[in-house]
Amino acid sequence: MKAIAQERFGPPDVMRLSDLDLPEVGPNDVLIRVCAAALNPYDWHMLRGNPVIARLIPGGLGLTRPAHPVAGLDAAGVVETVGASVRGLQPGDEVFGFCPGAFSEYAAGAADRLAPKPANLTFEQAATLPVAATTALRGIRDAGKVQAGQRVLINGAAGGVGTFAVQIAVALGAEVTGVCRTSNVELVRSLGASRVIDYTSEDFTARREAYDLILDNVGNRPLRSLRRALTRTGTLVINAGGSPGEFFGPVGAMVKAALADRFVRQHLRILPVRQERAELTAVSEFVESGTLTPVIDRTYPLADTAAALRYVEQGHVRGKVVITVP
């Protein structure tokens, strides 16, 4: 099969279109023929081996070279074969979900991390959902515990997680303010935000408004400033990735927030990482009800995955970038 592989950490140029064997399928796994895969900041962390501290975690990035030579996690495709213990999925089913090694023609993933593809979405649209949409759902509904009528601010509202978070918060009855750059103001407004702040001309933490919930997808404001923009008992949910080259990445900011949470009335939450079918199913319900629509910035063919990652690294993606697999 054709796959995008890398033998060492480094920039996107280390990736090569290669011929590899089909991945092994365990008793609880499913082999899918990948039709589309989406990119996430997670992918360039894997590519570059950053933050370096993550290399020390068993089962993580890998210490001196990538533990998983084929990157990619978000996938949508067609079930090819199923493991002996798999129930509820069969060859020919259209699915989406978390599937390691998604930058390839075929990828194997745990059956309980896949779900039926929403019938009203293309494979390209469905591939955008697993990481970004479930993260948004977790940040707004679970960690944020948003209620109808609350004031919610989403920093990084035009990105992958942000575009989904705006729509989910609106669907749950919140009054949403989105923060983005000038060129994305109309996009964020079209997703349902009642107010949009252009960060190139205004600092949302310097305003007098106070929000019940802030979902921070960017990490470009100090904790004290973010807290100043919260109500006295408001909630801050941190979902901010570090940039390439950092040793600790976002870990320092997360530790600081976790410690401060013990001493303040406000709720400072670190967004947990999960890969669960239940969240995929919940996202599907939003999609099928018409309240959640993926935003795709660009699509690239599998052979151009390195170029797609270079674009993602620039940090100005509108929604998601998708890899199409012939």
C-alpha cells in the first residue's frame, strides 16, 4: 500500500511516499480503506518530536525516532476486514474515527474508536470530526458544562476545534463570542457567534466583559489575563498546543493552571485527551440534526501530505485541512 512515512524526527520534508505492507489487524481491530484523513497540530508534534518531554513517555512519540513511522489519526473510509472479536461492524461499512497511521491507503484501528459515518457528510467532511469535533464537545459540554444563556468566549474560533466549538456552544443555547484574525471574522459570525473580536486590533482580555466560560485554543495570553476575563466563578478550559521546538510545550501553562485552581473560586480546567466512540456518536448526532457543519480550508492528495503539514504549521488554517486518498 502507499503511505506517507518518516524514519526520523524533523520538518515535513522528512516524509516520503512509500510502499508498505498492510497493517496487522488484531482481534478487536478493523482495517479500513482510507478515503480521507484530516490533519491536526498533533501530527506536526509527532513529525518533529515536540515537545521533547513527550519523547520520555512510554508509548509516546518515540525517544530518538518516531515510534509510529506513519502519522495521522483522523480518518474516514470503508471497512475492509474486521478482527475476530469485533461486533457491530462489517466489511463495506462506511466509518470515521481515530485510526493511527491514517496517512495511508489502509489503516488499522480499534473498533471501539470508530463509528458509522454520518450519511449527510462526504468522506472528506467526516474525516474532520474525530479529534477536533470531539475536543470541542469535551471542552464546551463536559469540561465547560455550558448552560443555555451563558456567555462563552472561544479563543481561536476559526481553527479546527474553534469552528466546531462555536457551533456546539450555540446549539446548547450559549451566547458566543469568537476571537479570530480579520480575514476570518465573517466565517466565525456565519457559524453563529453573536460577537466576533478581531485579535489583530483588540485584546479580549483588556475588555470589561466577563465570560462564564472561556475555551482557549491558542495559548497566547497569560493565565492572569484569562482569569481577568472570567466571571468570579467562571470556567477556563485550556486546550492550547505548544509550537515546534519547545521542550515542555504547553505543559508548563497546564501545570500552572492546575495549581492555581486549588486557590481560586474560578474553575481552571485542563482539557483531557480521549478517543471514545461515545463522543463520535454524540458529534454525529449534532451533524445529523444540522447544527454542526465541518469547515474545510483546503484538500491535498496523499502524495502532498508534507505540503499540507507545512500549511498547518503556519497556524492560520480556517477549519480543517484534509488529505484525500484515491
